[in-house]
Amino acid sequence: MSKLTPVQQRLLEIMKWYHAYCVENHLTYYMIGGTMLGAVRHKGFIPWDDDIDVGMPRDDYERFISLMHEKPNEIYCVETYRDGRKDFTAPFAKLYDTTTTLIEVHRRLLRRGLFIDVFPLDGVESSEKWRSGYRRFRLYKNILSVLNARMHSEYSAKLNVLIALSVMIPFKDNLRRELQIRIDKFCSSARFDVNGKVANLVGSRKEREILPGCFFGKPILYTFEGLEFYGVERADEYLSALVGDYMQLPPENERRGHLTGGCDLNNGYKS
């Protein structure tokens, strides 16, 4: 087990609770993305990482959200765009630790707690109707990204111009919510099936996240910082498709975390 940062240690506590909750309620989940990579390559966190990503088949994802709303937990809460708060801009769920405070720096600052991302895993169809819907979905997702972003020196000049121009769009909150609704409606239009193709459609890797369902398969336990959490059945194929040569470390200048704002691990954002 590696030496963890305070943020990683708290994330591990959230994940430990989430795993136990899913087991207790017979909910399927997988570690995905960088978390799955960390489990395979480092037996835990990627050393410079500061987030956890999990994916749940759509039916389990919806049930998880419903259960968390029906019987709220004293420490952990789940939030989606459906809760109606204008500052929540993601098209997926976040599981928050309410005893902490974290500022996410987007166009509008989001004051919540430390979190793990909970993504829905959905089906992919080969029909022309689905492909047509996917093209519209990509447009909606791109527009939502522009509406949520701040100008940044690492972005292209074209993207920064689009971000600057989007400030002048009227009724941005209404447009943002409509985009979230349309994105979610399309994503849930095809059923998750490990015998077909499945995807984390709202993930950041675009078409790379459209994969054979058998890569996910039956969740299996992986060691993660001395604990055990569920991950994809065929990790080598999954990670190779997602990131290529996944055992190769990235250049040092690319080894950075995702959190952009301040994090207070001692005071809750609801207090």
C-alpha cells in the first residue's frame, strides 16, 4: 500500500463506504478509467491522482440514486442534475462526503464536498436511429462543455473564443438543464448488455469509451490500497482500448490531479 495524501485517504473512505453499500443492496459497479488503471498498475491510486471513478449499469445507477434519496445517509449524499440546483453542471452523479468542503472551479464555482464520480453505463446500438441520436448527443455534450468552461491557456484559441462568446447566450441555466436532460435521455435509450457494446457515454474519452460489453463482464475484486473493490472482468483489454500502453507512465509534466479548487477535509459544506 502506497503512502496516501490526505485527500486520497478520504477518497478511500468514501469508496469503502460505497462498496459496502453496493454489496448490501445488490448493486453492480465497476472501477473505471484512471481508477481501474490505478488498481492494475499501482494496486491503488495513481500516485498523483486525486479522484475516483466508478461506473454502474444504468438500472443499478438509477436504483442507487433512488435508494440514496429515499433513505439519506448522515455523511454521504448523491446529487444529479435532476435535483435542480443550477450550479450542478455534470451530466452524471456525484457521491459527496458532506463532512468536507471542496470548491470545483468551473465557470460557476461549485461548493460541495469531496466526491467520487458515479457514471451510468449504457448500451450502444448499431441502428441508424441510434447513430443519428449519437451525433446529436455529441453536439449537446460539446455545447454543455463550453457553457461550463472558463477560458484557459491550455485550450485552443478556437475553444477559448467559443467560451468567450457563450457568455452572451441568454437563459444559460435553462439551456444547460435542457442539454443535461437530452444527454441523459439519449444515453439511457439503449439497454446495458454485456453481450453487446456498452459505453460510458458521458466520459471524457469519447469513442474510446464505446467498448464490447464482455470487457466489463462479471465484476471481479481487485486490490486497491490494501482493500478490495470491484473492477472490470477483462482489465487488459479494457485498459488497452481506453489508454493504449497502460503500463507505461506518462511524461512527468502530465502527472497531475484533477481537483482545481480548495479542499477542506475538516469542515462540511452544509454547516
